[in-house]
Amino acid sequence: MTYLQFKERWKSVVAESRPNTDEKSLYVPKGEEPKTQRQFDTLWCSLFVQNVLKEANVKTVIEVGAGRGTLSLYLASNLGLGVSLLDNEEDAIAIAQSEFDTYGQRAVFYTRDVLQTGLDENSYNAVVSLGLAEHFESLDELFREQYRILKPGGVMVSLNIPKKFSIQFLNTAMRGIKKLFGAYTESVRKDYYRNTFSAREYERAAQEAGFQHTSITHIGPFPLYTPVSTQTDRFVMKVHKRMLAVRGVFLENPYKTNSVIAQAHFLVGYKR
């Protein structure tokens, strides 16, 4: 995605919150159930991150490329962590601030470049991101900066969504069929820029930045269908929920999948 595409995206999210638009809020408060595919997916991703941070006994965390800040909101409300959010787009940070205000949570917000944060060295116990690293042609600067601002013993958790074959091809097929019948007018393969690095290449880049005890977990066994009506979105989410319940009978982490159909992977690494 180019800088202009990012800017236009967040402007549209600020301006609109209607069916078939990018939702302003993906957060699901305690005691409630997700209502959309994006809420469902983000909730399960947040659970993975929460488990990693709890095991690492994290107290302070910064989300880089935070966007609307849903992950940080989960970390603040569910784990009581001291959270900071950083994004280079003012509109994205404005959405995040509004979300934190709505749910009565506190955070520190930065509108800065993720490659040159200007933050002090050894500042945080954890650095997290959802869908950031795949937008860079080189991972070196990104991972080096995350390593720099981590305290010794700190952990990086990065959800990466590189361009690859995955279960998401079903959404491409849906768009193709809709376009054939005139129900969809945009490019079938419309997408933001994403690199094509393998999970192993992400891991190698993290190791070269200094991270140790790195690991990869492939996730995302269900396709995200877009664009669809609100009614269809909620129906698909319910189907995915039931399928996840069945998978949970046999799997400790039902949202984990294999490297072939996975939409994304979590990269975890520790600073020595």
C-alpha cells in the first residue's frame, strides 16, 4: 500500500461507518460476542498475543502501526498493561483515541514513523503489531527499530500477512463470480502492497536484527469475505464460529493452521 492509499483508507474510516465500509470499531467488550468477520478474526489474534505477553510477564507494551488500536485496547482492558500506540497517520490515531475514550481505557499515543520512532532505547517489555511488516520491501529497519526500543528480555509479537496462496483465494473466487454477474465493479484482486517473503524469511530477518528464541505460528483457517452485506457478514461469522468450536474439540489452538492455507503467521522473538 502506498502512503496515499493508507491516508485515504483512514480518512474513509473516520468519515464512514456504514454497511459495506471498513468498520470503525473491531473491539468486542468482555461478555459480548463478535458480530462481524473482522471482529471475530481480530479477537482471536488478540488472544494469541495476550497469551504470549502473559507468559513473558509483560508490564508495558507498544503497538506499532497501530491503526485503530484494537489490539492495544484488548491488552489494556484484559491484561491491565501500560500501553502505547504508534502510527504515522493522524486519522488512525484519532480513531484509536476515540476507541480508548469510549471504553474508559488510558494509553499514550504517538504519530510517528515506525522506522524512526524517536523513542528511547530499552523502553518497553513488548512490541506488537498486526499486519504491518508485510507492507515493507525490506524488514531490516523495521525489526532493528523494534529491537532497539525493547528492554532486555523483552518480546516482539508480529502478525505478518504476506502475499501468498491461502484459504483467502475463496474470497477472490467470490469476487470473480460477483463481477461476472455485475454485482462487483472493482478489481477482483484488489489489494494493498504486500511483500512475498516466506515465514522463514521473516524469521531470518528478525534473527539478523538480534532477536533470539524466535518462533512461527501459522493462523487463519477461514477466509475473510469482502465486500458482503452486513447480514451476510454476520452469517459467515456465525459459520466460522461453529467451525472453530468443532476444531477446538481436537486442537489446543483452533485458530492455528498449516503453512499452506494459512492467511498469516505470528512471529515471536525475544531480545537477549
